[in-house]
Amino acid sequence: MMKTSRRYPTKHFPLSMLTLSLMLANHSHVVAEDELFSLEEIVVTAQRKEEGLQDAAIAIDVATGEDLVEAGITDMARLEELSPGLTIQPTSNGNLIFIRGVGNFTVTANSDPASAFNYDGVYVARPTSSTGVFYDLDRVEILKGPQGTLYGRNATGGAINVIPTRPQLGETGGYLTASVGTLDGVDADAVTVEGAVNVSLNDANAVRLSGSYVDQDPTFEDGTNDNETQALRMQWLSEVSPDLTVRVSGDYARKDDVGTSVTYLGRYAFNPYLDQYAYIPSGLSESEGLYSDQAQAFRQQQLAGPSGRLGDTLDHFPFQDNQYYGLHAEIEYETDLGTVTLQPAWRKSELDYLSSAAAFLYRQKQSDEQFSFEARIAGTRGIVDYIVGAYYYEDSTELDTSLTLSAVTSFLDTDYSTESYATFARLTANITEDFRLVAAVRYTEDNKETDDNVVGGSIICTTLTLGIPCFDAPLFPLVDSPDDIPFPFPATGMPPVPVGERAIAIRNETHIDDDLSNDKVTYRLGVEYNLAEQSLLYASVETGYRSGGFNSGAIGFESFDPEYITAFTLGSKNRLYDDRLQLNLEAFYWEYEDQQVSHVGLDAAGRTTNITENIGKSEIRGIEIETKFLLTPDTLLSADVHYLDAENTAFEYQNPDVGLPPNVGCDMSLAEGGGFWDIDCTGKPAFNSPKWTVNLGVEQSFTVFKDFELTASLDSQYKSGSYSGFNYLKEQYRESFWLTNASLKLTNADESWSVSAYVRNIEGDRTPNYISATPVLNYLVSGVSLPRNYGLRFFYQF
């Protein structure tokens, strides 16, 4: 079946250097008129304007909605499979995003994300609120590098833009797709249903209703690590006049499940004779979880921190009951000066969950509410294209949190708010038809306030330093308030009280009522040159900034400063061989300063808490080569090779000396004068920065049964090793791995329906996606990828 064009997916497919050489050598070959076929261009709006992906002089990957459905991606956790340079660590209450080694180990409300998440043009502040939007999408754009000029909030690492399919005027129809699968080895099933209906009310009005349902059984033997999410979106588009278009969108999602979990890899025990920690593997299955009999028995082999007794079992089962709401509008008005765009937006999330995903119990009720408004005008005057705008953002978060690490407990009552203002401008001077200069600038002011009340408690064995344990010491259960602790616990301001024969209970309290302001000018300078009709050469320098913030109840670490990044990029995008070969190259160099790093550690009072601090700086450099080749109308090959060299050029911090040395994989020594350990991780690679990522694959179509098309596809990703945890322990190094998927799809002649069979993770390995050392208790736990899974997918459009 002859085709004049073929849309190419963002999945990456193999292309050997020999094949590439042969293609370039035959580039002058003239294809007969009746044999014309070509790669189709994807339209993006990453630079606040519609342009072809190959015309966008930025580092960007794009996954279309069809790509996501074909790959079975229903949330952000697996998005890294489609974008080299992207690493995502799913947690029980959000996703940790790293782009080319820039990211952070926190989803707490007191820290802005290093990589911005934007849904339908709206910045979403909390990583906990990116749930329930991956359905009925036009595309997802992954921007690599700082976003310091055009986007709602500054970001140092990059941005992920999730863009839904808009209502279509003059069209009535829809689609439904459903998949049913089995997860190998864990007796688990997965069902995914997605669909949309587009209704044209008249020539100027249309409504689109979309929905999604995901139900995945637990993939850990203890009944955890499941997913049950329902989501609904409704949009209304109206062409009020030839010059005025209004689109209004509302969405709702609910997550009602156990949630992401972990399994024990091992534990650490301090050997005072060797003055070092010994690592003891758990011997448990990678899909064991924390609640099986074997896992609970392993937990009870470990000393529960300063309490002087062995640990207890986890006595609360995790759950999530989280709800997300959104309402926003996009108003476009054509004027003589250009197109005016207004985007008011409101979002809210109500979270109620209990997590054990760090091997300790964490109970939280969280209410987040944000409002934003962006106004911009885009137009042309003479040789200059311009975008000028202003942005306002505010959010408020209320947290009620309790947690227990057996010998340590904490209760947090936190109110946190942000108010941000920005103005921005971008000018593109079209010096000639093929040569352009770009200059952009943004001024941002961020104002934050916090009102924290923190009550902490510790059980201390007073004879542990003499080697005498406190076997009768109690441990803190998970309760809602200090008043619910079922054994003697000091009142506010009172000294320690005895618990058991030789242990004491200590109470400490902290109240922080503070505010801070940061402001920064960020910029972008670029040059673009069309070497030929289908060849673009570009270079740019761009800066990014991430605001500072507060640490809840952390003595000595009450606040942290902004971080900064400067990125240099040189790239080329090319279409060759009659628009059948795509060859893109990019070299980049980033300077990362005052780097914010989040971790669970000890504050100046020796209390365990979550801390974000400006630890150091790093240099990030690399090269990416992307190729796609439509070998025949029915054969698509592709490859993407991403090389990354990210190194800490300064990474120094302190830990209080509490009698035992910190358990880290970096150089350390006692500070002069005592009281603190100096820790130096300079020279270590950046977190989650595999040196090599390679995406390969092939897609082949055949005509069968006269009018039907059978499409076979195979894609595979290789990632080299990287450190996935803050402590740089050798056990936190994630080894290299391959991940391979395959599918076979049968489509009818008019493409109104299809049926597919798929298998994902053919290797069957449950690769760690993060490896975390639990504070106080010294367990090492890991979240892992899904096992091999296979199933059927059905698609019908009308």
C-alpha cells in the first residue's frame, strides 16, 4: 500500500552507522514522483508559538498522544522510556524528576521543583498534583535545560508540558481504547480505559469530554504497589467572533489505592571495632514489599536507633485517598498589535494518605490551592517577532503530618504560601530570510511565608553507650498527635521522663513564623541559521533560577537560598534524503551553582528531619544524536544516543556528631572543634545521570487480508549505571540495564479500529528506580519497575 507520508512516533528505533553512511552517500538519488513518502512534522508550542518540531531551535523531545497509548503510559512514571536524559523516580506521593542530572529528592511543599510541570499551559506547583492528566493528549513536550524566560515559574532543569487534545469545531465523533494485561510472576492484572467524545454544537462552538480509568493490581507480594486512578476532563471551545476565541477547561481526578511501595534490600550495622558500617543484605525477593512475614521478621533484626532495642513491625497498612481539581481558560484576541492571550487558572488538591515507602510510617493530610494568571501579546513589527507578557502566581498549602521512625517521632502543623510576579519579553530579529537573532529576558520576584509548629520526640537508651541495651524501651506508634502517645511523654517545656528501666523520652518543639523574598533576572540569547531548506543550525545561552525556601522545624537549617544554572547549547536539526531521514545533533554545557539538595538528615539539635540546603555546584556536559529514517513507506528506523558527563565540582555539607559517624559513601572527617562531621562528595557524578542512554527500535508494516495493515514494532532502551540516592553509598548505585518492548497491531482499512498484542519489559528485570537509606533505622530500600507484562489493547473511533 503506497503512502505519501508517514507520521513518526517519538519512540526510538535503531539505525547503524553503515546504514547512515549509505543513506548520506545516496542523498542525491531522485525518487520517482509516484514513490514519494516522507516523515511528517510534529507541531509544538514549546516557545509559546506554533512551529514544527524541526524548526524549534531548542532541546526538546515530543511524545504524541498516540505514542503514549501505544506504550501504555498512563502517568509520568514511565515517561523516561521515551526521552533520553530524563529520569523519573516514582514515590508514594509524587514523582522526582531529573533532567540531565538536575533534580531533587523531595516532593515536599516547601521546595519548588527543579523541572517545571505544566498542564495545558498552566504551571502546577506541587509534584503531588501531576496525577490523572495523562489521557486524551495531543502531545507531551520534554524541554531539556533551564526555562527562565517564557514559562510561568522558573526552572533549572527543564519542563514537562502535558497538552490535551482540544475540542474540534465542525466535528462530532470520538474514540475508545482499552487494554487488559497480566503482570508476570506476581499474579496481577491491569486494566486501562481511555476515551473522548467531541461534539460540535454549531460552526463556532464545540465541547470535548474525556475520561480515563486505570486499575492495576498490586505488584508486590505483600499487597502493595498498585494503582487505581479515575479522571475526567471537559472542555468548551467557542469562536465568539473572527478575532476572539475562548476555551474553558475543567478536570477532576481521584487516586484511591495503596500506592507505590518499596522492598528491603538490606540494612546497615555499625561495627565499633572497625569504625565503619557493615552492609547486611536482606535476602528478600525484589517484589517482597514491607508487609510480608519475611519482611517484617527482617525489620525486627535491626536496632531501632537510639532506643537501644530491636525494631518493631509496621502496624499500619498504607493507603491513598487523593483528589485533584482544576479550572482554567485560554482567551485569544487578535488585535492590530498582535495576538493577546489571557490564561487564568485555579487548581486544588486534597490529599489524605499513609505511606511506608521509606520504611517508616508517614501520615499526611494536605490541602494545596493555587491561582495563576498570565497575559501576553505576540506579534510582528518589521523584521522583529515579539512576545511580551506578565505573570502572577500564588499558592497556599496546609499540612498536618505525623511520622514515626520507631525511636523518633514528629508532628508537623504547617501553613506555607508563595506569591510570585514576573514580566518577560522575547524578541526575534529576522536579519535575513535564513538568519535570526533571539533575545529574551524575564524578571521574577518570589515571596514566601511559613508558619510551622513542629513537635518531635525521641526514645534514648541511657546505657547504650556502655553496651547495655534497653530491651524494655517502648517505641513510638503512629498516632495523630503527641497527646495520643500511649506511654509517658513530656509536656511542652518539660524535661525528659523515664520510659522503661533505663530509657527516657525527650520532647522538643519548634515554631517558625518567617518570610523571605528572592528576585532574579534570567535571560536567553540565541542565533539561528537555516543552512538549507531543511537544515537548521542554532546556538544559545540561557539562565535559570529556582527560588529559595524554608525547612520545617529544622534548627540551623531554617531556610535555603536560590539555585542558578547557565546552559550553553549548540545544535543542528536536519531533514535529508527527500525528507525521509532526520538527523539532529546537540552539544550542551551547563554550569550549576548553589545547588539545592534535599535529604533526610540531622539538624543542629541532632533531630531527624527533611532538609534542603545549598550544597555545591556541578558541571554538566554532553552530546545527543537523534536519527529517524523512513527506509520504505512501511519501514521506520530510529536511534537516539545520549552521552552525559555530570560531575560535582563542589559538594560539601555537615552532619551533627551524635556519637556515630554518618553512613555515607563520601570523604568525611570531624570538623575542627568537634560537634560536626564535614562531608565532601566533590568529584562524584551527579544524581540520576547515566553516562549513556541509547534508545533503539524498528517498526514494520505489512498489508494483510487485502485491506488490513499489520504493524510490528520493537523498541529498546539502554541506560548505564548511576547513583540514585543522596548518600552515595555503593549499594545505591543502580547498575546498567536494558528495557525492551514489542507489539503487533492489526488495523482495518479506514483505521476506525485496531487490536494490538504487546509485551513490555521483555527482559523481566525489576530494575530499581530509586534506592534510599532510611534514617535512624539504617535500612536500605528500593522501589522497582514493573515486571514483564503483556496483554491486548483495543481501539475504536467513530
